[in-house]
Amino acid sequence: MKIAINFRRFCQDESGATGIEYGLIAAGIAVVLIAVINGIGAKLNTKFSSINTQLR
């Protein structure tokens, strides 16, 4: 009986939801930043390769 009451309170408690939401937002921002930095890195690599070829 006491376990059922504690489980019911646990299911109704939404205090941790905000922390999880902030964590998901931070993870989404991290994924976007990684994608952008990866794209910039590829463009820089191409540019430096072009400059290196022109200098030879």
C-alpha cells in the first residue's frame, strides 16, 4: 500500500521535468553547433588545400 502511494506521488511530481527539458535543449544546441563547425571545417580545409596548391 505504501509503495503504491509513493509511486503515485513519484508519477505526479513534475519538478524534474524542467531540468530534463533544459538538458534536451542543450543537447539540441550542441548537435547544431557540431554540424555547423563540421561544415565550416570542411570549407576551410578546401580553401587551405587550394591555397597550398597555388603556392607550389
